[in-house]
Amino acid sequence: MEERTEREDVERSGAERRDSAEIRQGVIRLARRLSAERPADGLSLNKSSVLGHLRRNGPMSAGALAAADHQQPQSLTRVFADLEAEGLISRTRDAQDGRQRVVELTEAGRAALARDMAQRDAWLDVALVDLNETERQVLVLAARLMNRLADSPIGVPGSTTRPH
């Protein structure tokens, strides 16, 4: 294996930083645009995130749901209460551990999430028309990779992340 010089290491890390910055910028800009396409009477970002996790992963404890969303369980207490009052989730005692509550998506929750996503999906469908098949497939692959990155437990050593 070749030894890299210090200069090559510096150049490589600079290129990697530029890649990271470009990816971050693209993700943030697209997220903001998708947010702008949300229906005026749509779900809050916290509510749609909770419902989305439940749709993808099935019933789970409140703690596991908060961890999956990179939040503290206390931060979602009000969100869970609102979603339950609206009939979008149900909360039951865990059969194995009666101290735990299992959160489950209801049919009404599934329908509300679908309505909430429909307008953004429609905008994205129109925007994708200008791309060729290869470009669309690259974006599908990138989306899968971004989902993997979002689920990654890896953090920057010594930093603390701020819950959203």
C-alpha cells in the first residue's frame, strides 16, 4: 500500500470537507423546499416525524421512538398526547414491561400522514420530470444512503448534539 504524504492527507481532507458541505447544503435546501410545500393545515414536523417512524418501523416504546427521532422522551410527551387525542396513535401498556407504553399508528394516523405527504410528493414528482432516468436513480440511491446516515449512531467525538 502506498504511503500518502502529509500534503495529500491535507488535500484529501479538504476535498472531503467540501463534499460534506455540499451534501449538507443540498439536503438543507431540499428540506426547506419540501417544508415550504407542506399544506397549511398539515401536521407539525414533530407529529409527521413520529407518525413516519411508526409507519416505517411499526409499534415501539415511547423511549425507542424518541431515540429514533434523536430527541429526549420528555420532548415528545406533548406530541404523543396530541396525537393520541386526535386518534392518530394509540398507547398501550407493554405486555413484557408494564411500566413501558407501546405507541402504535392508527388507521386515522396512517391516513393523516398520507394526506400530509401527498402535497410534497406531488411537488417532487413534478420537479423530477426534468431529470433523466439515470439522475432519478442516483437520487433514489442517494436517498437510501442518506437514510442510512441518518440512522447512524456515529457522532463527532467530544461534541454534544442538540435535540430538535
